Amino acid sequence: MLAETLRSVMRPVSRLAFRPEVHGAHHVPRTGPVILAANHLSFVDSFLIPLTAPRRVSFIAKQEYFEPGGAKQWLTRNFLTGIDAIPVARGDFRAAQESLEVALRHLKDGGAFGIHPEGSRSRDGRLYRGRTGVAWLAIASGAPVVPVALIGTERIQPVGARLPRPGKVIVHFGAPLRFTPPPDGKQGPARRRATDEIMAAIAALSGQEVAAEFNQLSAG
């Protein structure tokens, strides 16, 4: 009940504070599994997509954000619950794989799942090479992938800033991409090709300079 109340409050507040200009929302299927793959420029990215998408979208969030604590922890926990965040432990490769398994179950239940293929926020504004977890999810679930470009969120909350500030953001939802299991059974190359196609679609929407390398995971 509290989470639903927070959701009803957060949408108009976010529109007032960030004045989101949304394009291509019709590309997001209203029902059934779908993956929203977005660039990552700011901590607020994972919050803005669920607040601007035409349906409920879940992202992975660190388990510790959902644990009991003081007033700030209480607010964080209920805010994340209000935007349908999924709590998962973070850590090594096993934890990363567990996150994908949780996401896959959510997709198989017909949900919408958001992911940042870069893995962490870009500190220089470039679009970094995507990690293949997004393609693993797409091929394993059969869900379409909607590329998403966020523009201006790095000004709303730059890396290192404790709180977001008012400003204008643009959200582009692109045409869905579909991927099927490779006929030759070679999953690795197929995932790499699919991921590169997804990142190219995001780049076309965002207009970012494309980096040939992976981003460091420490940026969050």
C-alpha cells in the first residue's frame, strides 16, 4: 500500500523536477516480457526509466538497500519497492549470474526488466562496450529488447553528487530488437553479436561517442 502511494506521488514529482521529454513510448509492448536496455550516465537512470515508461519496469537493486535501518533506509527501501526494484546480492561472478537468473524469472512471468549493458555509469559521457548479459537474457527468454537512450541525466546527478537536482532530461525508446538461439549452437559469438547490435541501437538514439573498450564496474 505504501509502495503504491509512493509510486503515485513520484510520477508527478519527477515530471515537475526533471521535465522528461519522452519519445517512442509506443515501442514498449504494454504486456508480456520485454527488456529495456539503456545507456548509463547517472545514478538516477534506473529510477527515471520506470517513471517514464508506459508500464511497470523492474531493475536490480542491491540487497542492502532493502534491509531494516533508520529513516533514510526506510525511505530508500520504500522508494525502491515503489519502482518495483528487485533485491539481489552484489559481489562476484556467481552473484552476477544470480542477478541474471532473477531477471530471467521475472521475464518468464511476463514482466518488463531494465538493464544497463555497460555495467556501470560512464564518467566521460561516452557509450562503452556492452556486456553480454543482456543478450543472454534476450536469447534465453525470447523477450524483445527495446533500446533506451537517456540524455541529460549526467547533469541531473553527476557521478559523485549525493542528490539529484532539477533539470530537463530526454528519454528515447527505440524499436524492439529480437534475437533467437544461434542455429550453430555457438552461444558466445551470438551473444556478442546481439549485444553489439543493441549497443549500436542505443548509440543511434543517444548520439554518444562510442568507446571500443568496456567500462570499469566500480563506477556503479
